[in-house]
Amino acid sequence: MSHPSYQVNTEHFWMPFTANRQFKAKPRLLVAAKGMHYTSDDGRQILDGTAGLWCVNAGHGHPKIVEAVARQAAEMDYAPGFQMSHPKVFEAASALVDIAPKGMNRVFFVNDGSEGVDTALKIALAYHRVRGDALRYRLVGRERAYHGVGFGGIAVGGIAGSRKHFGPSLAGVDHIRHPLDIARNAFTRGMPQQGAELADELEQRLLAMHDPATIAAVIVEPIQGSTGVIIPPQGYLQKLRATCDKYGILLIFDEVITGFGRLGSAFGAHYFGVVPDMIVCAKGLTNAAVPMGAVICKQEIYDTFMDKAPENAIEFQHGYTYSGHPLASAAAVATLQVYKDEQLFERAAGIAPYFEDAAHSLKGLPFVKDVRNLGLVCGVELDGIAGKPGARAYEVFLKCFEEKGVLTRTTGDILALSPPLIIEKSHVDQLFGALKEVLSSL
Ligand SMILES: Cc1ncc(COP(=O)(O)O)c(C=O)c1O
């Protein structure tokens, strides 16, 4: 039941990644947010178990971020980013480099994760061409990967539903398998011990088939988030890095979800001890207060573009009207400072074991087929209802929201949790307590 002051006409807005008809028959509206909570249109406090969409890492409405954005809006709303610029965007780039792996120190700003992925893929293709190695035109992704919704992203992505409408546009890419193996690794705490050999597929199957000299880049999410929290087996990412090194292939980490403390470190690259050639990030970069994404590159990539282009020429023909938008830059600078001042990455690492224990306490409840977790991310996979994929998890999501005041997220029959890093033990108890009660009631 909507609060009368929030009655809205839902007819005109075509909602993204939403069952529009189902939603509009019974809308769920959020109207305010602070810290760990949303307020729903009927005045309930909703515990945010998903940091919005894996993005509000510092909690909602952080006063320093709010203030920085408001100040910037009043001071200068917009400045052109082509052949002109403004101070805040340079400050944002330096602050981002400060927390990036060593040697990754050149930043291209975009507006979101999808643009970040497409930008990184373009940089990879152009980089090889600029070096005089134009044969490298192929891109490799993984099955069940989610890399946003740009044409590049869906091409290297591995979600059949996203790919099938756009098939003819997706030439020159191939995929290795994803490393989820419930039969061997169900209910693993942290990284699975088994499955590193799945990374050998890159060399043994794809490179053998295509000729390594044609591959420009391999892109992976360190943890595959959106398709159900798939955690890399121990040693798996190291193997991918070694194969890419052996054949001169660029390795891109899509850290749109794993960046900014989600695993208790600045990036997944730090957590897993594997440094890629490019990192795509977005979401937590600005705490989602203003849209922004970035591609962080090794200096060598940037230098190649600078060294090879004629003097005074634009070295890379790419950019968006809103690349490095002043409001986004101000939000990024403030957000990165908040992470540092409040030691939120360390905080996430500190509470992760408690979160892990709570997540695994769901083992044994009806329909729970697997629980997997790392840092402040957890996936709970359920046995689905025959002929109705996703329906079981959706029912849990609805009951959690409507009856328990807890926001979760579903993908297929998997529940995904990724709370803000400011989460307290009492919130963890509430989140998993709600899930326990709802699962037990099914
Ligand atoms: C790994 C990954 N890459 C890219 C994206 C796309 O980001 P955006 O929705 O900001 O375009 C997402 C979104 O969830 C993501 O999880």
C-alpha cells in the first residue's frame, strides 16, 4: 500500500532489468535513505542488505559526500572535458591511483561500469594496433560473466539472455567456462580449493583454437557477482595472469563490484594478489551519489599511446560528454577520503568472518543448495521450482522486503547479499535472521 503522498503514475517509465508488468501491478518504492537503511513509501525502515546495487559502500547519505556534491553543484555545474578540463577531475584521478595496485597509475573516467568495460576493451584493441600488432583483434570473456550492457560488454559477457537479441553484432569474441562447481565446492567458506585447473582452458582450448597471436585481451570479474557470486578457486586468477603474460595478452579485471572495500581491500587485485593490466571500476567510486566509472591502466599502456601518436594529435579517439563530470569528480574525491578516514576497507575485513558465520548458518534450511562468500559478499543458491526459474528466490526476496523490512537481491534462484561496509553485527544478525525465518517458512 503506497503512502498517499507518494502516489505516482508508473505508466511512462520503462524500468531497467525489471519485470515491468509485475512491478507496476504492485510497486515497491524507496523514498529516503540514511546509513544502513532505506525508508519505503509506506514509512517502513528497510535494512539495506545490498548496498543499493553493490554500490553504496560507505552507507547512504554520508554527510561529507553530500556536502562535497552540493558545494560543487553551486560552484561549477559542468565544464567541457575535451581540450578543456577542471581541477577536481585531476584530484579524483590522483586519489584513485593512491589506492590502486602499484604501477597502475593512469585513469580514464567514464560514467558507469558498462562504459568502463567498453572503454577498456577499446583501449586493449587500440593499444595493440598502436604497437603495430593489429592482428590482435579477439577478446575473451567467460560464461556467466556480466560486464554491463554496452555492445562490448554483452559480447564478452556470458549471459545468454542478454546476448541472444544482439547475436550478429558480437563477432570476434570467445569464452572460457566459469569456475562455479557446486558438486565439488558446495558450502565452501571463502575461496574454493578445487577448480584452479579451469583456468587452463584459456591456453589448452581457446588459444589452441584461435592462435594466441590473435588475442587482444582477456576480461574477468575477480568474483562473478551479478550471475550469482562465483568465487575464484585458489590459484585460478594466478594461472590466468601467467597465461596472459606468456602470450602477450592484456588481462582486464572488471572490478565494478569487487572494488572499494567489498573484499576488505581497495581492489580484488590486492586481495587475490594478482595485478591486471587494466581495472574497470564504478559503483563504489562515488558511493553511487553521482554516476561515475573509471578504467585504471598500467602506465606502460598510456605511455604507448603517447609515444606512438604524432605530436599534437589526439592519442585515443574516445570520451564521453560527462567523462570526469565535476559533480562526479567531487563525489569521488570525497568518497575516497571517507574510505580512508573511516578505514572502511579494514572495517569490512574485520566484520567479514562474522558475516561468513551468519551466512553459513543458513546451511540445512529448506531448499538451500549452496552458500558461498568472500569479504562482504555472499550468495545463497536455492533449489528452484520446476519449470519456474527464479521463482523461489523471488519469493524469498519479496517476503524479506514486505514482511521483514530487509532488502536482498536475486539472480535466478540465487540470493546475493553485499551490504554497506558500515554494517554492524546487529545488522548482520537481522539480515540473516530474516532470511532464516523466511526460508524456514517456505
Ligand atoms: C562486474 C560488472 N561490470 C559491469 C557492470 C555494469 O555497470 P553499470 O550498471 O554501472 O553500467 C556491472 C553492474 O552490476 C558489474 O557488476
